[in-house]
Amino acid sequence: MWFKMPIRPVLTRLRGGPPEAETAYIKILRTEVPMPFGGPDWLALTQEPVLEPELPICDPHHHFWDLRPEWIPYQRYLLHELAEDINSGHNVRSTVFIEARSMYRPDGPEEWRPVGEVEFVQGLAAASASGLYGPGRAAAAIVGHADLKLGDRVQPVLEALQAASPNRFRGIRHSVGWDPHPDLAKRDIQGALSTDGYRAGAGILAKMGLTLDNSLYFTQLPELADFARAVPDLTIILNHIGGLLRVGPYANRDDEVLPEWRRGVAAAAQCPNIVVKLGGVGQLRYGYDWYQRDKPIGSEELAGYLAPLMTYCIEQFGPDRCMFESNFPVDKMFYSYNVVFNAFKRLSQSYSASERAAMFHDTAARVYRIDAVS
């Protein structure tokens, strides 16, 4: 199950980030390398019944995109593709779209271009609300992007994002992943969370009643905790269990990396305005090789891998500040939608019905202000 990539130059860098953000992709795009392609035919090799199909789910993290500038296994993931996943057996009542540098405006001031993404997703969400794509409400909440380093000047951008989706826009994601190692992608400048501009912009977010999603690396978790204490009125959603790294300089060092990750998670959990998403492990940076198998991983085995990480997060944050996420289509390279939510259901069996309701649905619905869907 491999896809041979042609040699071709990088024609464009990742939008919305510094030039260093393309680092990881340059290495792929400028070199002919075998890349995994976890397509539908491969995923279909692992079939299993849906566990607890009645359990309500709000999936708080997925993307829409088409014609990506970088190579990824799923170049097209729009409403049809999402509907196929969320209607495949689990009781997905609603979803949250998270920015993905998708369909930005092609011109105009750089800081205003992300408004195009929210305009694009608002249309998909309206189509989903028609019911023609199934009972679940796709993109019932929309999280866009704005550069918080603009400081006070970010307010008109946020107002434009709100105007693009008056009934669904809930906040932004401004990821700040940074690491000194040259082989790891950098999403922003070093120390972005501590800059006056970023903190001023975060204050504007809080005053407007909006949320901040953030994806970073586990080494930055103490910085996130310090930032959260500086903006106590801002709800911060920590993505992907806190950005664990097990590749590059962090490969084969679990005895050092995992304790540092645990300390960082514990520090973040001390801040009552931080909630955490449980998922996102189907990314290359987490160091798992499941995408190389002849047959995709099943939920029982997957739950065995995920349980130590996710139960630690649940212990630290509490179920009412945790939410299970798909991170599709990114994680779709590793496992199917059915399998990953079956795994979440398996690893959460020891929790009470109310605790599980929080992690699968209620926390996300509360944080992103999603009305109940019958």
C-alpha cells in the first residue's frame, strides 16, 4: 500500500505560517520517496461492528479541503466524504470544523485572507443542515483562523469572520508549534505565546466571547499554562493530547519524552480555562507505523495503544474538560472512522455514563455552543 511520489519543486508554502512551516513538506516534495496511501480500499480491509451505536457523539475536530498545496493522502475531503464517515454507524449528531488553511481568499491583505475559509465552510454547513447528507449536522460550529500577533488590530478580522458565519463561527485556531530541530515543522515564531501581540489578540478573543484552539508541541505545554493564566477569561482548547512527539530528535526516547509530556499535561490541566481534545494520534509525528500494515489496525489493538495516553489526560483534566476527536481526514491515513470511535468507546468503558456522555458529546457541545440535535 504505497504511493510513489514524483519529483517536483515546491511551488507554494503553507499558507498562514512562517516560511519554516514548510520544512517537513519540502523534504517530501523535493525527493522521490515511497509514501503510504491509506485509501478507502485499504481501510475497508478491517471491518468490525459499531459498538454502542446509540451513544451520541459531537466530533469536535475535522477539516474540509480540496486541492492542497502540499501532498497528503486525502486531497479531497468535503461534505460527501465527511458524510460517508459520520454516517457509517456511530451516532454523530454534530461536528466542529477546525481551520486548515483551506480556500483562503486569493488576494487582499494577508491577514484578511482566512475569511475565505469560513465563507467556504459556512456554505457546506448550510448544505448539511438541509438533511440531504444525513441526520448529523456537519460544521455545526466553525473555527477559523486569525493571526493573534496582530494584537488589537485582530478585532476587525474577527468581526469579518463572524460576519461570514453569524450563526456558526465560534472562535479561531492559531497554532504555535515550534521546535529548534530543523526537521520539525514550525507553525509560528519561537515564544509566540509570550509576545505582547499574541496576548493582546487573545484578550480581544476573550472580550468577544470567542474560543482559542491551539496545536503545539509537548515541549511548549508549560508556555501554554503560563499563557492561560494571563488570559483567564479565554477558553483554550488544547489539540491532540498536547502535541506528543516521537519522531526525529524525540524518536526512541519514550523513557524521557513521556514523563516530560505528562508533566506538561498536568501543568496545563491546572488551568481551569484549558480543555483538551483526545485524538490526533494518527499523525506521523506520533511515531506509530500502523499505516504501513497490510491490513489496518482494529479498535481493540488501537485502544490498547491509546488508553495510557488518553486516560492520563482524563485523570488530569476530568471528563468534563475532555472531548474525543476524529481529526479526519488527517488521521484517516491510519484507521477508519468506525475503528477510531470504537477504540474510544473501548478505552472509556470504566467511566460512568455521565462521564462518557461528557467526553463523547457534552463537553464539545458546551465549549462550542452547539444546540442539541434530535
